Amino acid sequence: MNDHIEKGTEKHDRGLVMVLTGDGKGKTTSALGQALRAVGHGFKVYMIQFMKGRKYGEVIAAEKHLPDLTVEQFGLDSFVMRDNPAPVDIELAQEGLERAQEIIASDAYDMVILDEINVALDFKLVSLDEVLELIKNKPVRLTLILTGRYAPLEIVEIADMVSEVKEIKHHYASGIKDRPGIEF
């Protein structure tokens, strides 16, 4: 008997809406672990990173080693001002949302990850109504993962799975700086 899970089988036709939120480190990393698992089963995964523009390790790894994982960024390599975002930050987030709508509507992927979409929503860079519409209109078989702090209650309520990553202790507090392979 083959224990390999075949995509497209009746049991696995319905994709999930998964939310990774909270103030702790590891939401994007968790989504990438889910992506790696999916790619291992032959699934095609598309990750859109909101508010990120640095060449993170996951972008480099996907380009070099994971042809079934595409990572596209819509942000600058700088912090966004929560109460006064620059016009370019709003524009890039809007472009990211439009790209997400295209990718999801294409039905060419098994999993789509909207990385930091919850933060983009909280910073009012994108519209909650548009994101809710995107979730409601996703192809049935597509698994959609939304990451970032501040997940809106409306998204939490319609999600199939929500995990909260809680910070207990962080190395930044003891003065340890960010570094490749850990934070980026």
C-alpha cells in the first residue's frame, strides 16, 4: 500500500484557510515549513510577501532549490510607519494584493501564502473587505495561508485553522542583533 497522499484525491479536494498570528517569532517560518511540506508532495506553492523587500533566505532558497515554490515581494527593505505609511508602501501593498488576486484566480497553485497580510491590514495598506472577498472566492481546492500579527477577527472567524505564536522570550531583548539564517 502506498502511503503517499495523492493530490486531487477526494479526501484532499478542499483547501484550507490557515492563519498564523501573534506577537512571537516564527509565523513566516511556520508558513514556509507548510510550503516545504506541500512542495514535497508535488504541490505548487506561491508566496506573496507584503511589506518585505530584503532578499531573505527563503527567497534565495526558493530561487536556487525549489522550483515549485515561488516567492514574490511587495515592499521595501525598510520599516513601514504604522500611523503614517509612505505612499510607496501603500502602492506596493496594493500591487501585492492585486497580484494575490491574479495568482489565486489563476487556479495554477495548490497553496498560496499571503505573508504579513495581517500587518498590511492593520496598517491600513490594504482593505479588509478585499481580503475577505479574496478568501471567500478562492478556488475550493486551494489552501490559503495568511500570516502576521494582528489577524482581524473577521478573518479568524472564517479560517479553518488559527495558530497564535506567543513571545515568551526573544534574543533581541538581550542585545543579540538580527542575522542571516535566523531573522532573514
